[in-house]
Amino acid sequence: MIKRLSRCVREYTLAAIMAPVTMIGEVAMEVTIPKVMSKLYDYGIELGNMRVVLVQSALLILCALCSLFFGVASAAFATKAGTGFARNLRHDMYYRVQDFSFSNIDKFSTASIVTRLTSDVANLQMTFQMMIRMAIRAPMTMILAFISALSVSVKLSLVYCVAMPILITALVCLVPMVHKIFDRVFRTYDKLNNTVQENVHGIRVVKSFVREEKETEKFTETSGSIYRDFCKAEKILALNNPIMQTCVYGCILAISWFGAKMVVASGNIPENGLTTGQLSEMFTYTTQVLSSLMMLSMVYVMMIMSRAPLRRTYEVLVEEPDLVSPANAVTQVPDGSIDFENVSFKYSAKAKNMALRDVDLHIPAGATVGILGGTGSSKSTLVQLIPRLYDVTEGTLKVGGVDVRDYDLEALRDSVAMVLQKNELFSGTIKENLRWGDPEATDEELMHACRLACADEFIQGFPDGYDTYIEQGGTNVSGGQKQRLCIARALLKKPKILILDDSTSAVDTKTDAMIRQAFREEIPGTTKLIIAQRVASVQDADIILIMDGGAIAAMGTHEELLKTSPIYQEVYSSQVKGGED
């Protein structure tokens, strides 16, 4: 996992290397300063030697300035490397998600993907910055300070040998206790994001059913779960600090007691043993050694906390899309003919029943096909196989005489325009939304497509016309207006196959008829598949399919089905003659 994520450093590798290098320089200066101060006191102030005082003072200032320089440089390099790493990681994850099929996305869930791209990456960024700074600073400080302490007094340095095992034991005991808690917290974040996403997306439904209080309770419960877990983890980790302070002050007391005796025994003469300056130096090294150990414990805690985000981001990066373009893929779609040859399909390999069963169907290029059927009869499933949003489980599906699995995915989907049952508009102007169909489309082409979709009239009625801003999800236009804008957007692709998945359900019958008439006159060479609930929307089609239970129950023209299909007769009777009865 670490090897895979380390690739995200890329162009920031130099900054990632320079951060620990400059950090070593800062540590070296910090360890040198106590020695300079010791000499300043013992050989300068104590003996009244102004020359030594001036030299050591100048050296002290130089060391402090060098430490400042290295510290600032290390922070700057670490920040650049950390933010760059996070940027590249988000980029790689987002691009990987763009290649996911619907089944890949269903595996993670939308809320989980959002959490992984935001909270998880932010945690990894913080951990990465700490690793290239603190993970280098702590052991280097401890090693250099310990060596320096040994050079002053081996006997007094033995105090660390008592304190360090205590701190290490506490660390080993405490950290595993919090790992499971943090792992649970990040899973709860997914649930929290899902709650917020559902609430905001469906806020109109929430308010219409007066369910604000219930939604607030759901959010409070999930948020409270995160709060309780974090409090529990922090309470455990909080024990680390008093243990650390006890060891530090215990070491200072021990060094003060034994050091003072050694200073008195030596007469405060450097050549005879320990001096006051050296004792002060030992105090500084004590703080540095034990503080670095405390710092190491913090790094370890951060690494434990980052294990869950590391695993979750890694899962996205290594997830292989179910649908990919084959080698030597076909890049041109000859025409809009469609052939289903004994096609069966199920959404999951674990599913017991097929969503589609034994579909045999030939649709010539330029034909208009109407599809009727009850809810759950797999009408949408049938058409979603055409642009290869899913792969068939059994059988063969051909477009333009070529198996869809042999096409380059981009080429295939570029020749198929779908207006989904759930229409989606994006934040931006009407022009920007329409140009999803063709980024190079001129204003005249936009207006022509909108006239075909019967959208030009209401667009011209807006104060800003085609520059009218569409809110996210198209919440500031009606359902019928949204459908017509989506149809216009699909027409701009100039597709060989146009699929309308119940996409005129929110428009009146007159407008529906005008749109179908425009299709017949303006795009006769385009194969059109129209899923509808109204017989009037499909009765002029060349072929009408009746779907039932995932299979084609009947097929024919309007007149043929009125004679042969009981299902079609029932639907027609209920819609057309029901008023008369």
C-alpha cells in the first residue's frame, strides 16, 4: 500500500527529500546549542574570560540563526511536499473513479467515495507531513542528544535507561487500544456523509413530509457516535502525557541529585569531573531525549490513525474497472443497428435470478422502437446494455454489426446518446449544460437542438435566455423543462442511437407529440429507442416491445399488438378508452 501511495509524491520528490535533510540540520544545531552554553558558562562567565564569552555568544547566535533557517526551510519543504502529495492522491483517485463502472461505484457507495477523497486524504496529508519531519526529527534528536549526554557523563546518562523502557511499555500498551476505535470512526464518517447527502439532495421531500426533526435525530445520532468514539480514544491517549511528564521530572530529579553531588565532588572544575554548565547541559539533553520519545509516540499514534485512511484510499486506487476497452479496439461505429442475440443479464454474479432473460432482437439503423412494460420489467436495464454501461452476462449484443465489447468505450458511448429516467443538470448556465453534448457547438446549433426538444420557447422567456444559471441538479427549472434540456443536450451529440428512458413523462401530450414529430423529420437516420408509460408516446414507432418479467413478451407495430397482445390491449384500453367507460 505504501509503495503504491508513494507514487503520488512524483514532482514533489525533491521537496520530500529536502524536508528531512534540513530537519537534520535543525536538530544538529539544537543539540550543539547546550554545549556552547556549557562552555560559555564554565570557561567564560565562571572564569571571567570575556574573550570566551564573546566567542561563545557569537557562536550561540550563529547556531540559533542556523536552527531557525533549517527549521523554516524544513517546514516549507514539508508543506509543499504534503500538499502536493495530497493533490496528486486526490487526482489519481478521482481519475480512477471516472473509469469505474456502475458496479464499481455501487461497491463503494457515493458517500464513501466522497469521504475517501476528502477526510481520508486530509488525514494522509497530515501523516505524510509528520513522517517527513517528525519521524526524522524525533529519532535523530534522541540519538544525537543521547550521544552528547554520554560525552558529558556516562553515569548520569544511565538514568535514561530506566525512563525509556517505561515510556515504550506505556506506548505499546496504549496505542493498540485506540486503533480499533479510529478504524470504527472512519466507517462512521461514511455513514455521516451519506446522511448529509441524502438529506440535502432530498430536502424538498423532507420538508414536504415535515421530517426535519427525524432527519436531525438521525444526524445527531451518527455525529454523537463519532464524538463518543473520539472522546474514548483521546481519554486513552491522554494517559501518555502524564506518564511522559512523570518520566521527565523523575529524570530531572535524579540528575539534579546525583549531578549536584558530582559537581561538589569535582569542585566545579572541568578537569576534575562534572561542572555546573555541564549539569545544565544534561538537563537540556534530558528534555530533548524524552521529548523526542514523546514525539515518536505521537508519530506512532498518527500512523495508527492513518492505517484506516491508507487502506481505504488504496482500495480505490487499485480497484480495477469492470468495463475496459479491449486491445486493438474498434473506434468507428458504422451505423445505429442493434442486435440482441440470446442476451441474458444479472447485476451481480451472486444474484440468483436474471434481470433480463433470452432477449433476441434486431433493430435496423434509423428505426424508432417503443418500449412499454410495468415497473420492474427491466426496460431501463435493456437499453443500458447498449452503450455498455453494463456487460451482458450471457449472449451477444452488437451495435453496427460489431460486439459492443470489441469497441473502444469512448467511441461507443460517443455514438449513443441517453436521456436517463433520472435527469441530471449541472451547476452552470444553460449553454454550459447543453455543450456537454458538443463542446464545440455554436449558438445556432444550440438553439436548433432546443427547438427540436421544444425547449427554445421557455428558454427565451428567461431574462438571461441561454445564459440563465442552472442551480445544481436543475432545481430552479421544472421537471418538464429539465427533461427538454436533457433531450436537447443529447441531440447535440448527433448520435447514431438516441435512447429516451421515460424522458418525456413530465411534459404534456402535445409537447410530447411535437418532440416525436421533430425526431422523425430532423434525425431520420438516428435509431431511436423510446421507453414510455403512455401508449401515445410509442404508437407511431416502427417496432413496439412489450417487456414483462425481464423478457420480451410481445413485439410488433401498434396495430399488430392491438390484435395479438393482451398486455398491450389492457394498457391501451386503460389509457385511451378508460375515459369513455
